[in-house]
Amino acid sequence: MYQIEVKRFLVEHIFPTADGWNVTIDVDAMEMGLGNQNPQEKRDAAAVCDAWLRANNVTIGAHALHGRIDLAAERRGQHYLIEVEGDSSRQKEQAFYSAIGQALLLMTAEPNHTTYGVAVPDSPQWQYQIDKLPAYVRGLLRMNLYLVRPDGVRTITFAPQIDVA
């Protein structure tokens, strides 16, 4: 599952704009499959996701306050800042560590108003990476982990686990 697909399914299943979520997603050229090194399949999937996101009133671009965050969602005082990884030629371990590092750099002095997270495709390889991050650390950081698939999202929270399908 490509990165833009992970973003789209997060919006669809966790942060639907129809439920009052204001969502901003940053999408770069690589995610859109631009460039000769990307397969047509990636460009096609990206075009479908981009159209879906725009049709569902998701703002595409840098967030006004947080900059180039992969996904920022806000509703009634709830704020979520999420770094997203997708399947690529990059090693999953390095991609996951990079996403955690990016999420750490977003953290502010007001943790009671913001939940941070990392989202990845729901597969055994990504689950293996997620299992490396201790629940104790997730709790200290107020960090959720999201395992995303087209038909739902498994959320591993810094509190008890929630399944949304």
C-alpha cells in the first residue's frame, strides 16, 4: 500500500470530514508517482486517492501551523498529528524509525491537546516494527500507532487498543 493510500484510508476510517474533522495532508511528488522511476500503478493509485481526498474536502498542502506534516486532523479541540509511511523500496525499519523521529520533532509543550502518531500499512512486516516500540514509551509520548488497510484501521493507542472496521 502506497503512502498516499495510507493517508486516504486514515481519513476515511478515522478522520472523516463528514463527521466534522478538518484534515490537512501534505503530498509530495514522489507520493504522486511523478518521475520515470515510479510504476504506472503507483501514479494511478495516487490519482484515485488524490481525487478522493479532494472530493472529501481534505486540504492538500502544508498545514498553516505545523508545516509539512503528513496528516493533521482537528475537531472540537482534538488535534492529531500523524506521520505516515507506505510500502516502498526503503527498509521498513528505517522508514519506521524516521517516522517516529519526525513525530518527535512535532511535539510541543502542550501534550494534553494533541495526540501524535505514526501510520503504516497493516501487514506482518509493519506489525513487527510497531512491536518494537514499548507501550510505556507510547504512553509517555501520547503516541498512537495506526495499522491501515482499505477496509479499516487498527489503532494501537497509548491507552487500550481500539479496532475500527
